[in-house]
Amino acid sequence: MDKKTIKEASFWLVIFGAIDMGLYALFGGDYDIINFFFRDDLVIIAQIIETLIGAAGVYLLYLHLSGKKSEKI
């Protein structure tokens, strides 16, 4: 994968994670998109997705702080 694809995937993962966290906070922890789709049977998949969201956030933070954000998504 090229850098633009990784950057775009990271962007959408962070957006999805932000919406998920917002709904979780808004409804007092009763609504979580990731755990809604991946019930108790697929906890490991939910953990992998949440880890990818966190890694995407760290990557975008790195790009922002290093000044390598000049290329638009």
C-alpha cells in the first residue's frame, strides 16, 4: 500500500472511532457500534478493530506533529 492509501484509511478509522466514542458517551455506555456488530462471540475482532483505530490515531498524530501533512487526503 502506498502512503496516501494508509493515510486515507487512518483518517476513516479515526472518524469511525470518534463517532463510536461520541455515541458511547452520549448514551451513557449503552451504545457502542463496534461491540454492537461484534458481540461476545467475536470479541477478538472488536479488539483488533479498536487497536487499528488507536494505531491510526497515533499515525495521524505523528504526521501532524512532524509536518508531513501537506498532501491532502
